[in-house]
Amino acid sequence: MATQWEYKTLRLQIGFKGFKYEELEAELNTLGRQGWEAVSTLAPGAAVEVAVLLKRPRG
């Protein structure tokens, strides 16, 4: 049987000076301990927001 996945989107607002990488790292580490794995990012043209896509096995 194939693995079934659940997905999550972490949205990061980009401010005037970007975003704080330490906060991003802390959030990703927290989600990683919960079983989430970052698999991709999205940054639409002229983005004011970056999305990190995460997945983990369902169940």
C-alpha cells in the first residue's frame, strides 16, 4: 500500500528588511519534531509572502 500524506503550508510575511531566519529555523525545527518535512517553497512574482510546503505520513 502506498504511503498516504498530509500537507501543511507555512506562510512567511516578507517585511521591509525580509524575514528573520532564526525565527524561520525555529519554526521549521518545531514542525520537524512533529514529523513535518519541508518539501518545497513558493514565492509568487513580486512576493510579499513566501510559502513553505510541508508533508508527513498520515496517521
